[in-house]
Amino acid sequence: MSKKQNKVNPEESRRVAEKNYEPSDYKGNTQIEKGLAETHEQASDDYFEGTLDQKRE
């Protein structure tokens, strides 16, 4: 890999770091939007599933 490929654009890094999940990310086209939507879905599924020690009704 060349050194040019390893350089990180500070503005791009800042933009990515400041991004939060938005419901519109499910319809997004960028890798960031798709990743946030998928991560939100996984976290939401785990949260609503509960834990193994949870009482069942």
C-alpha cells in the first residue's frame, strides 16, 4: 500500500466522527448511512430481545 492511500483527510474524518444515526439512513446511499442504519437495527434487535435471565410471561 502506498503512503498516499494511508493519508487521512482531517475534514473527512471529522465529518464521519460527527455523524449520528438518523431514521433517513435506512434510505441512504453512502457507506456511512448504511452502516449506521445496520448498526442501529442490530442494537435495537438486541435491546428488545432482552437478556437470558429475564422473566417470561
